[in-house]
Amino acid sequence: MPDRGGGPTGPRIRVGRPSRRVRTLLTTLGVLAVLGMAFTMFAGFWTDWLWYRSVNYSSVFTTMLWTKIGLFFVFGLLMALAVGFNIWLAHRLRPPLSAMSVEQQSLDRYRMGIAPYKTWLLLGITALVGLIAGASAAGQWRTWLMWVNGVSFGQKDPQFHLDVSFFAFDLPWYRFLLGFGFAATILSLIAAALTHYLYGGLRVTSPGARATAAATGHLSVLLGVFVALKAVAYWLDRYGLAVKSSDFKATDNWTGLRYVDANAYLPAKTILFCIAVICALLFFATLWRRTWQLPVIGFGLMVLSAILIGGLYPAIVQKFQVQPNEQAKEAPYVAKNLKATREAYGIDGTQVTEYSGTSTTKDKTTLRDDVDATASIRVLDPNIVSPTFQQLQQMRKYYAFPTNLDVDRYNVKGADQDTVIGLRELNLAGVDKQNWINNHFRYTHGYGVVAANGTTSDSEGRPLFTESNLPSEGELGTYEQRVYYGEKTTTYSIVGGPQKEIDYSDDAGEKTTSYRGKSGVNLSNPVNRAAYAVAFGEPQILYSGAIGEGSRILYNRTPKDRVEAVAPWLTIDGDAYPAVVDGRIQWIVDAYTTTNGYPYASRTTLGDTTADSLTATNDNRAVVAQQNQVNYIRNSVKATVDAYTGEVRLFQWDTEDPVLKTWMKAFPGTVKAKSAISKSLMAHLRYPQDLFKVQRELLTRYHVKDATTFLSGSEVWQVPDDPSNKSGDAVPPYYLSMKMPDQKAQAFSLTTTLTPNGRDNLSAFMAVDSEAGTPDYGKIRILKLPTSTTVDGPKQVQSQFNSEQDIAESIRLLKGGDSDIEYGNLLTVPLDGGLLYVEPVYVRGGGLKYPLLKKVLVTYGGNTAFEDTLDEALNKVFGAEGATPPPADEPGGTTPPPTSSNPTVREALADAQKAFAAGQEALKKPDWAAYAKAQKDLEDALKRAEAAQTAADKGTKPSSSPSPTGSASPSGGSSGGSGSKPSPTPSPSSG
């Protein structure tokens, strides 16, 4: 009988060895391959360290690095020791002799084969499982930091009366430890069983006992550990019920205990815990009893109990107790879910007010002046006019504006003004000659801000710019205009060295510059150059003569990327926006702290709830963590990124958020106090869109506070589809300076409409005060429309616009030739109990590549107008004096006034008639240049007629020269056909 201690040794067969030269070559290649892989790994590590140091957030890098290293080695070592010890123990407990059987004779060959390599094989196996386990554990660095730094929420869950921090910070770490324990036990069990089988401790076909006593004791202990861990799992599952998501007809992603959980699953988990503990003790008892009988019986009892108690019993409770009287049974648990969800998403302070939806004023003309006091209606749509900015202000092909511009407010001439703003960013696709030097050394930055008044346009329908030209000039004062960091800047640049950069071009030619900022990584060091050459896969970085003393490499240049890199524990809003603050262009980035461990709060997927018609066509608008499921969110951090230096600053915004406090403990010194926010920066902070979209989605159900109503589903709302396009995506929220019924003055707000589930009529209007630094900032107001009457929703209003014969005919004329119509944002404004809808209409055609604001649609109380300007449309809707709307079949025109006995008047009116006819002919083609000239001639003629008639009435000789005011009304649109005197200054609400 062979000894199981090792395999027999036999004569060695000498195999021919390769020559010394071949061996030297192979060794050299092997060493070079190892060095290459090592330097590649070093390059990734070194460039990361250099970047974090360059932005002064090296503590973030070191904290993450040491945390990952610690977790890797601790859990990798534990796994290696667990598996290695059990393999060693199984080998140590092998029987000295094995039975003479075919099975054992077959295994002899394997035993002899591995005998000389047993130690190395053991080390290899343990190293492999240790590396895998360590890498997995390193990925849990967030879980570890939240557990070790967690602070109290100061709120307890309603079921177990534990602080919310237990579910948010502690429970995830305990689940990780449990999962690691299961993995270590199962791998140890498999390794030990294979070792016992290989060395005869376990037998499948051999005669006699199937397992030796030693193998029985060893494996039973491991099974006992497994069952003990299962007992711990049952105990943790009790708490997991508070954060468990399930299907429930009341809402999607329902979270928390229901009746069946509290009265069936919870006691079942407790009973199963007790059974598992007893079963584990029975397995441990085999060390003395040396029999599998009792443990197997206990394990079978546990499995049967899990089926009956954990599965069948809850189903019986649900079927015979809950379903016959579901509302009464579930109401107390729904009430807990309502309260927790509203708290977790920050919507518990939402103010819901009943709103009639119909005006109470009989004489609508008195409401005309109230419109200007209620809202500064923005007719310049930032999501449409980007091509107009591009065409009029691009200046050079290597500049570009984002697809969607941003809305901010600036103090212009002593008054706050809603402003559409964009940066002239670098667009490498527009560089004529594409090469490495041009793309990374010469064309390195954008230049200047372009801004326009959001409530006006010029006579041609173009934006009325308040900041324009190159270099930019206007109302924003003096500031650093170079844009090295922006949303469209996705490639690296090497600046500050011997190679000059193109700054901008003017009539005198190209201007050059050299970067003088301190951002980026210095490439003077050859090690740094080699590391970046490897990391970026660009060998020219190593030897290019364009790199020299002072050269710095800039990368990670989009605002969202930079903020996410320095604060990887934050979720970044999808819309970073620029602002001119204290002589610098600052990108403002909203960031969120989230968790999915808030008990009883229903979950939502960020990517789904923040999607709308804008994110569907623009990836830059997507929230960073799209697939994150969360049930708690706070806009805890406001971040800024300097467009020139790339400096990232994080400011604490929500001073009460326990999740942010936890991360600030983990990364001390990275977030500045809220008091550090300057007054000038505060003026540009606003309520973030993604948070508002998450909240409005939750409020479609959770505006209800009564559990019975919530369960009935009778008050469920939905976010309507965007009526201005046919994408079928949700309507985006809109920024607008407006006054809600309970407010005394206008406030910068973020607004949206809501409709009943499956219907198109309006159910609610929702707005949040976005004026940072004011007491009402973040206050959500909902105007709830009555269910007994029907008020038109956005889709119905749009349909009404499109179906009115006069408007449809006017639109058909505007679409003539190769012109296209683009509908702007459909804005909703509560006014005197009713709802005012305003929608700008843009025309792109007549050889133009960009949209121009040509008409404004307005409806209120069943009255609709389609006019050249917002003022004209409002005047028509409210029947205000001085409004002379054009005939329905002659859009944009007007009937010339009657003839006069005064020859000068007759001559002027004849010229007006000719100009009017020319305008109509130009409109039919359409030829917008000819139309504009005809409208100018028409206005001049009407001015002359008016002046002549006035002079005749006074007995004085009139001047035959045209009015010095010209033809363009500053209020926007063509005023030639209105017959009314143009205003010398822009109206704040004009179109």
C-alpha cells in the first residue's frame, strides 16, 4: 500500500536544453516585458498622482489609495489564509494508507505528479484567491469610509427604532463582511473537499467508509461555519426589510415593510435565525459524535423551514389576510413610506395650494399691466438659439457654442435681467489643418462670453446681445476671457512652453499668447514626459521639440470631469453653467450626496427620472451616475471650476446633510464652508435642474399625504411630453423670473407643469424658488387644479395653437419655400386664477442657417394671439388699447390707413401701400431680406403720413424726411405693420 505522504521518485529523464544564446535572449525579452508592464502600471499611478497634486487635492488621492491598499491586503490576506489553511489542514489530516481500489489507483498518478510541487501549488492557489478577494474588497472603499466615518441622521426608522445611519452606513458594510465570509467559507470548503478526495479522505467508489473521521470533522466544521453565517444573514435580513424594494401597485420601486413583511417575513426571519443557529451547533458537534446524521437532519429542517416559514406562510398571509382588506391592512405602512419618501427627497415642505385655473376678472384689459409685474417672460429659448449664436458670434470656425445654452440673471443698468448665456469654446473640428501641433499646442482655448437679453430680440428676430464680439464686450465688464476649461474641451493641450498658442483673430490678424496659469502638470521632468507618453499612448510627448521649459499639460478639462475626479463620492448634475464672477469665468456645477439606504423611502433611478427632451439629444446634459438607484438625495455641494486656471472649489451648501458630513470626515479639508461663498457668486447660484426633475417625478405620487388616497391612485399625476417636438420625451423644466400667487415680487424660479396620469389636461403647476441666498430658496409650490373642471394642459394648448385656422394659415405661409418652423419653450405663468401660456415661434429658412424669432403665440382664458412681438400678442389677448393686430390672412402686415385730402399724406399712404404689397410678396417666397426692407419702407411711409397729418392739424409745414427712429422697434419683431408708435426703449417683456 503506497504512502500518501508523497509520490515515488524515479529516474529523471534529461531533456535537451536550449543554447546559452537563446536562453539569454529569452531572459532579456522576459525582463523587458516585465519592466514594460511595470512602467505602464507606474505611469497610470504617477500621472494620477501628478494631476491630483496639480489641482491641490492630493489628500483625496492618498485617502483613496491607502484605503484601497489597506482593504486589498487585509481581505486578500484573510482569504488566502482561510483557503490556504484549510488546504494545509486537509493534507495534514490525510489517511496514512489508502484502500486498494481502481479509484485510488487512478488518483495515485495525480498525487505523484504534484508531489514535488505541493508547496508551490499551495502558494499559487492562495495567492490567486487572495488577489481576487483583495481586488474585490478594494472596490468597497466607499462602503468602508462611510462605515468608519458615519455620523448620525438624528432620525429613527419607524419599525426597528434605529438611527437612519445604521441602514445608510452600517448595514452595507455588514453585508459586505457577510458576503466575504460566505465566499471564504465556500472556497475553503471546496478546496478542503478536493484535497481530502485527492488524498483518500473522501471516497466515492472505494469500499468501506465514504469519509475518514478526520475528513468528516473538518468538513462538518466548515459546513457549520456556513450555516452560522446563514444565521447572521437571516438576522440582517430583518433590518434589510426596511430598505427592501418590491413591486407594489401603489408605486414603482416601493421600499420598506408592508403588512406581510411586518407580520410574516419578520417573524419568519427570526425563527429561521434560531433554527440556523441550532443547525450550526449540530454540525460543530460532529467533532465529538463523528456522525452526519444529526447535522443532516438539522440542515434538512432548516431548508424545509425556509420553504414553509419563509415562503409559504407569507403567501398565505398575503392571500387570506391582506388581499380581502388591502387598504386597511396596508394604510399604516403606506403612511410610513409617504413620510420617509418626502423627507428623503426634500419634498416634505412642499406647499400645495388649490388653484381655480380660470380668471376671476371680467374685464381682461385690466390684466395687461399685471403680466409684466407677474413674470419677465423669456421668449429667447436657450435650447433653440444656439445656432443663431453660432452664426452671429462664432467669428472663427474653431469656436463653437454648446447645443443648449444656459439661463442666468445679471444686473444690467441697475435691474436684474434673465439672460441667455454661452461660451465661445474651442472646437478642434473647425481647425483647417489637423495635426498634432495644431490640435494640442496651437489651438488650446476658447475666447469670451456671449450673452443676450432673454426677454427681447431685435427687429429681425435675432438675439439682442448684451455681451458680444471678439474679444467680447458689453454689459459684463472686464474679465479674463480665455476658456481653457469647458464642456466641449475634451482633449489635452500642452501650453506654456516654446510653442505659441493662437489667442484670437481680429482685423489685424492672429494674436498669440502663452498660458500663464498654474494648472496642469509640468512636463520639464523627463520622467513625467515618459509617463504621459505611455499613459496617453502618444510617444511624441517624450521627444517633441515643442515641449520645453515651462510646458504644462492640461487634461480632465470638462467641469463635470474635474469635480467628479476631486470628489468621487458626489453625483454630478447634468447641466454645468458658466457665470462671470469677480472678473473670472466660473463654471458652476451642482453636486449631490445620495444613498439608497434610507428606510421606507421609495427608490428612483437617476438616469430615468432626469431624462427629458433635452437629455435625449444632448449627452452633456445627462446626469453622471445615470443608473444609480437612490432613495435619498441632497444638493449638498456647489462647486466652481475656473475656466482659465481650472481651479476647483467645493462649497458646503446643505449644512445639515449627514451624508455630506460623513464624507467631509473622510476627506477633511476638501469642502469649504458655506460662508466662503462670495456675494457675487451667490448671485449666480440657482436651484439645480436634475434635483428638481427627481422631485417632480416623486411628487406626481407623493404630493398626497393621505394613505387611502395614495393607495387608490386617484390623484396620480405625470410629467407631460414636450409639446414643442414629437420626440415623446418629457418636457424639461424652465427657468423663469416670475411671481407665484403668494409671492410679493418676482423671483428666479424653475417651473414645470403636471397632468393627470394618462390624460392631457392640466392637473398642477409646480415651481421652486431658485433665488439663492433668500429665505424662500428651495421652497416648492404647487398650484393644484380642480378635478371637477378641465383646464387645458401643454399638449392641448399646443394642439389649440396648431388647429386654429388663422394661425395654421399664418404658419403655412411662414413655412413656404424651404423654411422650417421651430417652436420654443412653452412657458406657463399663473395669472389672476388663470394660466397664461406663451410660446415663441422661430423660422429657419430663406437661405438662413439659423432660427430667428418671428412670432409669439399667447393664450389666456380661451383667447389666442399669434403676433410679431410679445407685446402685440399680449395686447390682443387682453384687448388692450393701441393693439391693432394684422388681418388673419396677412401675417405680420396691416391694412394701411384711409386716404386723406392732404397731398403729402396721400403720397405717403401710396408709398405705404406699395411697401405693404412688396412685403406680402416677399413673405410668400419667403425672402426675409426683401420682407425686412419692405417693412422698413412701410414704417417710414406711415411715419411720414402721421407727421404730415399732425402738421396739417397744427397748421405747420411737415418735414418730408423719414423719422429718425428708423424702422426697427427695439421691442423686437417688425413694427412696420402695427400702425402703433414704436417705443424708444425696450419693454422688459417684449418679444
